[in-house]
Amino acid sequence: MIEYDNVCKSFDGLKVLENVSCVIPDSRITVFVGPSGVGKSVLMKMIVGLERPDSGTVRVGGENVAALGERGLYRLRRRMGMLFQDGALFDSMTAGENVAFPMRRHTRMSEGEIRRGVAERLALVGMPGCEEKYPAELSGGMRKRVGLARAIALDPEIVLFDEPTSGLDPLMADAIDELILDMQRKLGCTFVVNSHDIPGTFKIADVIGVLYDSRLIACGGREEIMRSRDPVLERFFARHRGGMGA
């Protein structure tokens, strides 16, 4: 579904990504982890064409994203949904209006169809009946659930998550991890997650990519990464390995 081929990116002379190559498999959860500022968000933005590599290519469904024009990018983005760190809900809109926004903007659905679609997606993320609540009335975890309902409003093939558990207490973070697992099982689409939460990553990921010092130092199945004896990976995961059975 998504392929990075020798991707390099710098900002103001500072190298952020260097020769990053990997394939993100269809219908699985791939999680990128690494220290803050290591380029995880840049990798994600390249999938939707918000950032372009200085060299190398990013392909989605075989298409070179950087080579797409405005119409091609619009078509590509229609196939995706994104959950931002804080949910990024419109404060002036109710939860229902937030979820309905992409339906009204990008489809010709009737208002009755939109209402049913909003109710279905809010129920799917565990927020039934909250259509009339405003973001200010919701907790951080609830806002992220509504943000996820909006991200899946158009039945995307790919869903992108930027630090989905950031700012949440451990119990709520675990609940969001469970929601991600449940959603992927039900929807069967491709999930790409950026995270700093190592226990959560080990819980939800089918594939883990580790970014360190501008490079992708490892990318593989969860068990393979957890059991690696690479000294850099061992140091990276040392704080979390003890109780993980690895």
C-alpha cells in the first residue's frame, strides 16, 4: 500500500530523514517510534503530500505522491483519514457536525444519510448519542474518539494516527489502544501510527519501524523487533523490556 524508497529530507540544512526505505503492508497496523524530532511526523505528512522528499520517492498504491498534481492529491487524500494529536475538532461545531463535515464537503449524501452515517461512526468508536455535545464538553479521550469517528467518515483505505495517546493518562491511553485494535479488526484497512508510547506500540503493532538519528534503524514484525538483540534497539527499549515477556 505505502512504500518509502531512499527518502531523504532536510530543513534549513538540518537532516531529518536519511535514506529511509520500507514497505507498509496492507490491512495491518504499522507503528513508527523514535525520539521527538526524529522525523516521524514528516514521514506521515509525505503520505498525504503535505511534505515532499528532497530525494527518493514515497508511493501510495503505486503512485509517486510527490509527482501528483492538485487533482491527483485530492483523489489520493479521499482514500485516507487522519487522527491528529489533539483530535483537531472544530470548537464551534458539535461532535455530530464534526463527523458530518467530510461527508457534507466531499459527498452528495442526503441529510438523512449523513445523520445515519454520523450515528454509526460515533457508535463504532464508543460515543453513541453524543452528537449534540461540543468539544469543550468532552474529555481528552472522548475528543480523540470523535476525531477517529471523523477520520473514518468516508470509509478510508488508510488511516493515519499522529501520537494518538499523547496527553492521556495510562488508563485512557490503554483504552485508545484497544479502540485502535478494535477499529482495525472491524474496518480491515491500513493503519499507520506515530507514537512515543512503547508499551502501547508493542500492544497494537503488527509492524514496528524505529527511527533514530535521522535513519530507520529497524523495521519488521512486532515479535522480531521485540526480540532483537541489536544493541541500539536494546538500549531504546530497555526501560520497557522487563515486563513485556521479551
